[in-house]
Amino acid sequence: MARVRYFASAAEAAGTDEEQLDGASVGEVLAAAERAHGDRLAEVLTRCSVLHEGRYVDDHGALVQASDTIDVLPPFAGG
């Protein structure tokens, strides 16, 4: 199971800061998150950046190992 960490509004929508989810790819893990937490998280995810093992990913087909960490980062205000 991959470790998923949620920040700011993503954590609020998920109702947790962190959880373990199954999936063979980043996309499968995020789909599991949507199934677990519903439409509110799904809507927030459309605006989020995703890091896999500390690196930005836009290819949600990237393979995930059980020990990997996925960070879900919504846009932050400020500069």
C-alpha cells in the first residue's frame, strides 16, 4: 500500500492528513482515494499537484511501489 499525504484543502476534503491506499500506479492510488472519500475530494484533486517520491508527476500512469509516498498538494496562496 502506498502512503498518501494530503495537505491543506485536500486534507480537509479527505478528512485525514495521511492514509495507506492500494494501487499499482499513481492514477490507481488517486482513484482509490476518490472512492474512499467521494465527490468532494475528487473535485479538489482536479486542482492539485501530485508528487510521487518527492517529484512532481503529471503522468498518473507512473508505477507505484508499496513503500512509496504520494503527496497531494492543492494550490497555496502567497508567494
